[in-house]
Amino acid sequence: MTLDSFRSVLVVATEPLLGVLRTFRVSPNTVSVTAFGCAAVAGAAYYFALGNSFALALALVFLLLNGLLDGLDGALARQTGSASRYGDFLDHVIDRYADTIIVCGIFLGGFLRADLGALALAGVLLASYLGTQAQAVGVGRIYAGVMGRADRMIVLLLATCVTLAYPGNLGFSGFEFPVLGWALLLIGALSHVTAFQRIRYTRKKLLEESKK
């Protein structure tokens, strides 16, 4: 299900923008930091977006910008020959902060109960951590799973659009949330599933290597 496998398609589609960035000698780290700035604005906008269509639309725009720029920094680094281990490290640090700010903005803004929002945030962070931790133990970075970062972005973008059109709550007593809240709950649940998928995959690969 993961959409991370379509990153190459994104690179081709955004080649003109990459050309502009190369022309003005914009560094990949600058793109990463700008992506984080967009995430921060999106998170703040989500916090104030319940019952506020302007803030919700603002969150949508900056979430889209964050996703776009996040897909460009690595490609720009490779094209300009400036890829580095520190740049890769910085990109992942920024992504985790961006995820935290966006998710917290949504549930602290009232779209989802705080306890459920915290569980969703834990799933998002654990899934991402395990994807890179596998690389640390020699298995290689893992992008697979039912809910990768690209999947989360698509779900949040679609849910935000639907919530703009229909801001009301759905559900039953005690579990009545806007569509955006339900989307975050789905992301959290599938992120925990993804975490277990990555644990299982890493275990399998390590056991295979130990038998060689």
C-alpha cells in the first residue's frame, strides 16, 4: 500500500522545480528546513482550525507544501552531488519534528481526543523509527508497510479536503469526531501495524544473515 515507492514519479514530475533550485544554488538542507517551516505553519493552523475554515484551508496548503518539499531535498542532494550522511540525518530529524507538530496540531486542536491522539502519535513515530533503526543494525532502511510517510500525507490531505466540505462530527456517543479526526485515528492504528511489519521484516533478515 505504501506510496513511498512512487517517489521516483514525484521526482520526474517536479524536475522543473528541481531545475530552479539548482539554478539558484539552493542547498538541500535549506529545502529541508523550509519544509519544516511549512509543517510548523500547518500544525499551528490545524490547532486553530476546528470550526475555522480559513485556518483549515491554510493547513491544507502548507501541508501540501511540506509534502512537496520533503520529496525534493533528497533528489536535489543527489543531483548536485551534495548528499551526505549528516544531510540524511538532518532530513530524518526534521521529518520527525514535522510529524509531531502536525499530529499534535490536529488532536490538540480538538479534531480527536487527546488520549487517542497520543496513541496515534506514538504509532507514527515508532513506525518511522523502526524504518531507520533497521538500517542501523545492518538490514537497510525500510520504507515498506501499510502506512508510510507518503501514505500519511495523502490521507491527511484528503481528510482535510473532506473536512472543509463537511466539518461536522461522525460516529457515536463518546466517539464523535470530524473526518480529519477519524483519519488521524486510522493513521495511528495502521502506523502501529506498520511498526510490527517492520519488526518482523528486520527479525527475518537478521535471522537469515545469522545462518549464513
